Amino acid sequence: MRELKYPASLWRQTATAAAEPRELAEAVIADVAIIGAGYTGLSAALRAIERGLKPVIVEAGEVGFGASGRNGGVVSTKYRVSLSDMAHTHGIEVARRMSRLGHDATDCVEHYVESLGISAGFAKTGNLRCAHNMLALQRLTDEAETARRLFGDTSLTVLDARQVAAETGSTAFVGGVLNQHAGVIHPLNYARGLAAAVRARGGLIFERSPVTSVTQQSQGVELATNHGTVRAHLLIIATNGYSDLTSATEAVRQTVVPFRSAMIATEPLPGDVFKTLVPHGRSYSETRRMMRWFRRIDDRLLFGGRGAFGKDDSEAAFRALEGAMKGIFPLLEGRAITHRWSGLVAMTLDSLPQVGMLNPRMAFALGYNGTGIAMSSLIGRHVLDLAMGDEPDLSLMRRTKPQNIPFYFLREPTVRVVAGWYQFLDQIGR
């Protein structure tokens, strides 16, 4: 197993205190074993408890070590694939079901925050997609019209360039679409809040305990770590973009390509800055293929984007982000960057999450393609039900087996080539 490096993120600096980590150093019996203490695994554990089961989560790092503790804190209904494309390829009814699942996912986060008393700064302030050219604006407009006409979705509003400039404080965009059914959250506090709820209800979470092997037995599965074991009737693998940490999750490793996403946070800014910049406290994202996004967190601006490569943080990526941020917001010229960190986005072949059963005892759920806070919260519940023999409506996300990436051994050079091509298309306005 490779060495785990914890990010020096703004989230870790500002998060509520974590529970004292407990390593697995004994033999434990459970109804459901879960690998991964991110949103999916924690939500699956809560659902198991609701159904009267005893869950045990085993985590290589700490709660929220992966994307759940590193992301931008955007709670949204969207997928990486547009609903219009889903309707064209799979039919209107399938797209309607996917639209409903997206809204259910956002509602799931709100429900957890309210019912579990999680203090994570959740606010349903909306998300604004900002079009970088007229072609992108037309696509956004068509998508909004499709959602309204076919699915009765009234949460989307088309804005012109003037309105987007007033919303963002930047004249870099030609228009956009505001999704009112979206919000922002402190992602690590959300993960730690879910974990606290699991523990308070009798679930067990073992951290710093990488699973070294999974063995199927006549009555279930056995997970082994360096110092302990978990025997359970069922197993859920919820490792997302960190499925290559050990060989124990080899069965799903090739279903996702980890794509590094980087983030920066400014120094504290004077209050009058936010009278101009992002005054409504929403989350905002661009329409470029190499997407960049931004939001306010307390008295700082957080700015993130795709395009970092390799297994570690990239100084070049951080410099590029800072340049892009100040290009969009000249008002920030001269302002210092105090935090830089990155994490892995799990990209799938069809840009949709994958949920299914490896066999009657082992389930998997992963591949959120950068839009996972809401969806992983919902999918965690559904994958537990699926493992229990139910048939929850997962629409296009339901898989009979993991969908592997062809020529997986070429993933790193392929990601670089594709990212370079996307950057070129963005530069020429396509």
C-alpha cells in the first residue's frame, strides 16, 4: 500500500474536532462490512442501522480522507452527463428518473443535516453554471428548457450576461443557468457529522486500518487488516477514486480513472469585497471542459479546477488556478493564497456512477465524476438496500457488473492526452 498523505486543506483547518481514531486490532463480527469511510460508506452504515443491522466500516486513512474531505462543498442535482443527452440516448422516461434521483440526492443531504443535527454550514443558496461562450450558453439553455418541459423542473432559471456579472462580480461570462435546488456545505464537517451519527447509533468505524484481503466464506466474507479481522454477512465496497490503495479492492479498481482536482483558498478578504464578488453565497462553475468552480467560504474565496496530474499535489496546477482566478476576478490581484490542496475525482467510462453486486455477498458503489456529495449520500442508502436483496430504482447507475475502463494500464498517459485536447478546445471556444 502506498503512503497516505493528508491534505493541508482549509477544510482540515476549520473542521470540528474529529473523534479519536480507532484502529482495527481485534476480531469483529458484523452484519455488514463496508470498505471506505466517505459519504457512500457512512450513508450505507446509517441505512443499515435503520434496518436493524450492525455495520462496521474499515477505512485506510481517516473519515473523509478521500474526496469526501477534499471537495469543494457543492451540493447539486447535476450529473456530468446532461439530461438532454440521456433523453436522446435512453429515452425520456429514463432521463426523468435520473432527474428525480438527482433531486432526491440533494434532499438526502438536507435530510441528514437536519435530522442528525450536523453542523456543516449547509445552505441551499443555489448553484450557478456560468457559460464561457455563446455555444455553451445555448447548451445550458436547452438543458434548462428540457428539464422544465419534460420533467416539470422549475428550479432552473436562465440568466443573461448582465445578471451573471451581478451574481459573480465578473464580466468573464456571457450568461448562465441558476439551479435553485442546490447548495453549499463544509464537506469534511459533513463527513464527520455522518460518522458521529453512525457511532452514536452503535455502528463501528475503524480508521488507519487498510484492508489487506477479502475472503469469501460460506456464510459471508472476512476482511483482514494488519492487526484484525471483520466477519460479516455482506460487504459494500465504497472506495471511489481511492480504490487502488490496496489489492483488496482490485475487483473495482479498473472501473474508475482517478483524475486529480486542485483547489486554492485566498487569504481573508475585507467584507466589502463580497459586496461585489459572489454576493449571494452560491456555488459557481464554468462550462469549460476543464471545469473551474468557485464559492465563498466565510471570508475567503475558494477556487478549484481540473487539470492536476500525478499522485501528488502539483505546483504548476496551483499556479494555473491562481492565474485563472485572478483573470476572472481582477479585484483579487495582489491577494495571497493561503491554502492549496488536491484530491482525486473518480471518472467512469460513461461519466455516470456505478452501483451493483459483484456476487450475492458483495456490493459496490463508486464513480461520481466530480458531483458526488449529494449522489453518494443517496447511493449509500440504495446500495445497502441492493445488498439486502431489494431493487431500488437506480436507473442508468445500476450495473450487473463493474464496467471496466478499456486499456486501463494506459490511463495516466490517456488522461494527459484527453486533458490536453480539452484544454485546446476550451481555448478555441468549442
